[in-house]
Amino acid sequence: MPDRILGPNDECRCHLGLWLERQKTKYSIPSKIDRLHHELHQMLRDAHSLSLNSEDADSIGRRLMALNEQLMAQLYQWIRDRG
């Protein structure tokens, strides 16, 4: 795992978190983006602490990918709407 992913408040220190923090000086960040970002980090922390068999790992991997896709879609929409 890269640095700034699994720590207790790493959603504030990861690359996306830092970028979002800079955006907050100019724009209001939609709460759904913030929620999805925090949820993604929490899911990664939870998964990292488990001993997973391959089936569980595949399931969690699919859930992580789906959550990440939701986050990216929300970010894309927000950026596009800002013009």
C-alpha cells in the first residue's frame, strides 16, 4: 500500500485529500465526494487488517473498485459542473 492510505486520518493526507483541501479555498466540495473518499479509506483500512482468502479478497477488491468508480464519477461531474 502506498503511504498516506491506511492511517487513521490519511484521507486528509493522501494525494486526493490534499487536492480537495486546496479546492476548499475556492469551492464547496459536495458532501457525497467527501463521504465516498472517507468510505474508501475506511474500507481499505478494514480490508488491510483482515486475513483474507482469495474469495474474500476478490469480493473486497470488487467493492473497492466499485466505490472508487463512484468517487471518480462524482469528482468528474463536480469538476465538469464547475465549468
